[in-house]
Amino acid sequence: MTTPMTFRCPDDLLSLVDSFGQEHFPTNNASGCDSSKTLIVILEAGLNSLSDGTAQSKTDEIQVLQQVLQEAIAQEVKLSVRQELAEVRQSLDQRIVHLEQEQTRYNLELVSSKLELLCQCLGKIESAIARSGSGSAPAVLEIAVQPKDDLYNPVKS
């Protein structure tokens, strides 16, 4: 049993159908082929390939394309984030080195100021010994103890 079918077809698609039909089912009519046989074969082949999964619909192609694009964008974002993190890490490392250098400089200044105070104390002790002439221990110890407090509480510049 067959049923006649009428439908609208874009010219470029009809041209492809006629070319296929002329190659596989040629006849001496206006289209140059048996249009019924041609369309039946094309429809059967299309339905079979859609049924067995060998052909994908445009919706499937769009979904695959969307997935590919999403994966590409995700990879690009990951790469960008990794680059940003590397730059931040490098900046932090540079800052840490700078702070360590500053701390070392501060520590050296602190040691230097303590040494300076020690030299002043020794100078006062030597002066006290020289003034006392006899080098009396109580006078020398009194002078030596007094600036010792400055060693523990140095004046910050």
C-alpha cells in the first residue's frame, strides 16, 4: 500500500534529491529520475541511520558543540587562573624576601645600637677607673651598672 505525499522542499535540497535520483534511478521525465523511488530510499536510509545512531540530528551536533565549547572555556579559565596564581605567588615570594631583608636590616641596626651602648659603658668604666686613680671597685661598679638598663631598652631611631 502506498499513500501520495506532498510537501514543500527548499530548491537547493530538491536539487540534491534530483541529482541523487538521476544517478541511482534515471528515467526520461522532467526531473530525470524516479522521484518516488529516490525519496523512499533517502527516507529509509535517513530513518535507519537515525535509528541505529550512525547519524546525529542537528540538536545532537549542537549539544556536542556546546560541550566542546564549554570544555575549551573551562580549560582556558583553568589556565588563566593558574597563571594568575603563579603571578600572585611570585609577588608574595618577592614581598617575603623584602620583609626578611628589612627584618635583617632592623636586627643589624639593633645589634649595632647595643654594641654602641656597650662601647659607651666600657668608656665610662675606663673613665671612672682613670678618675678614681686607685680603681676602687664600688665606684666602678656603680657606673657600670647604670647604663646596663639601656642595653635592654635601646632607643629606637
